[in-house]
Amino acid sequence: MCSSRKIISSLLVLSVLEIGLGVSSIALGTVGIFRVKAKHKTQQGDASPLWSGVCFLVCGLCGMLCARKRTGLIMILFSSCCICGLIGGILNFQFVRALVKRSDGMHSLHLAIMSLACLGVSSCTLSTWLTCRLASSEQQRMFLEREHSLHHSQEMAEKEVLDSTSNGISQVSYNGRSASP
């Protein structure tokens, strides 16, 4: 089983990758929109790289936050962002695939955008899986801490009972107070 440290470092690497994919997708989407506006009217899928880039960027930023603060709410937020990034990447791929059928000489740009979408979908999927692993690891850590604390409390209670019976007179302990019979 992977340690929590390895999961966090993998999550950080994937988050940096997602931020890079988001910025790249936004940049290529902007270039694509300006090229399309110069040739003809924009269509429905022309701005999809911008939106999927924003999804990847937000997902990467939430991943950095999740690696830093491993609370339950932040893990849920990050998983939600990953799912949004996954959906945004799939929609981007489908819209751009439909745009490739146009003969406007932007096939290399569309291919680059679709490649970024595939990489973004893959990284969002891996990040979601890693977040589930991190949540499981944190849950196990908290369980062990609670178990250790309970064990320590039981030892202290046993010591208190031994201390109160060591003077030769049996005493009964009620809520931490001892009473003689």
C-alpha cells in the first residue's frame, strides 16, 4: 500500500500538470477563436477549449489545496472539480472533433486541442482516484489515532484504579471520584 506521502506527492505532480494543461488549453482556445473570427463566424464549439482549460486550471488549483490541507470538505471539493474537469474535457473533445470537419486549415490546432483534452481527462481521472486513496489513508490514520487515544485512556483508568486500591482499603471509583465503602 502506498504511503500518504507518496500519494500527496503524486497528487501535487498531477495538480501541476493540470494547471499546465489548463493554461495551455486556454491559450490554444484563444488562438483558435482569433483565427476563426478572422475567417468566418464563430460556432458553438470554438470556445470549448477555453472552458475546459478553466476546468483543468481550477482542478489543478484545488489539487494543490487538497495536498496542503487534507480535510474532508477539501477532498470532496477537489473530487467535484476533477469530475467537472473530466466532463469539460470530454465535451471539449467532442466539440472540437465536430469542428475538424470544417475545411479551414486549422487541423493541427484542433489536433493539439484534442490532445490536451485527452491528457486533461486522463489527469482528472487519476486525480480522482488518488483523492479516494488519500481519503482512505487519512481515514485509517484517524482511526489509528483514535484507537491509540482510547488505549491510553484505558491505561490511565487502570492506573487510577490500581492507585486507589494500593493503600489496602478497597475503594470504588465513580466518575473519577473515589468513595470508601
